[in-house]
Amino acid sequence: MEGSFVNNLDEWIKMQKNLLSTLRELEKKSESEEDRLNLILEARTAFQHMMRTLKAFDQWLQDPMVIRHMPKEMLEDVKRTSWQLLEQLVELDIRHTSEFRDVILKLGKEGKLDPLIWVRPPQEEQQQGGRRSFTTM
């Protein structure tokens, strides 16, 4: 049991180190290729890896072997770091959502919102004579 548990830990560490190395290499290369599509793909890739790692960390903290044997100092580090990450994520969410809201309002005032994907609020649709609007998924 102990050997396979340690082997699994070793494999996870190796995989995460390889990922970190790849991310650092890609970050250097991507600075010159930052078009909109690449930016979206890179952000989505980052979110997918974060979600995978967060899920694994959550499962890790439910494992009886970890719960029973992890020193308090390590748990304090996990708590402190996870709260810092949460704070940064919430700050990103607030900043990004606020800025995008401003962009949408500006484009709406200028009549530059794409009519094929923009959904008008029901009140605005009634004012426009009940024309049908389309939603996006």
C-alpha cells in the first residue's frame, strides 16, 4: 500500500513539474503570437488545468491518509495559499466583468453590437415593435 501511494505521489509531482516547464516555455513563445484566438485558447487551457488541479487538491484533502498524516504547518500553507488564489480569482472576475460591461455599453451606444449574437432585453424588444431576437448558447 505504502509503495503504490508514494509512487502515485511521485507520478503526480513529475506530471505537474512537466506541466510547469511546458507552461513557462509556452509563455515565452506566446508573447509574439498574441492574437485574440490564441489569448482565448491559452486562457481556457489555463482554466482547464486549474480546475483539474483544484479538483485533485479537493480530493487530496478528503483522503484519510492525507487527513491523518499531514502536518498542521502544511495545512496552514494550503489554506493560506488557496485563500490568496481565491482572492486573486475574485479580483480578476470583478475587474474583467466590470470592464466588459463597460465595453458592451459603449458598443451598444455606438450601435456596434453584432445583431446576430446580441440579445436585446425584453423591454427593448417591445419598444422595437416586438421584433424577434435570437439568443446565443
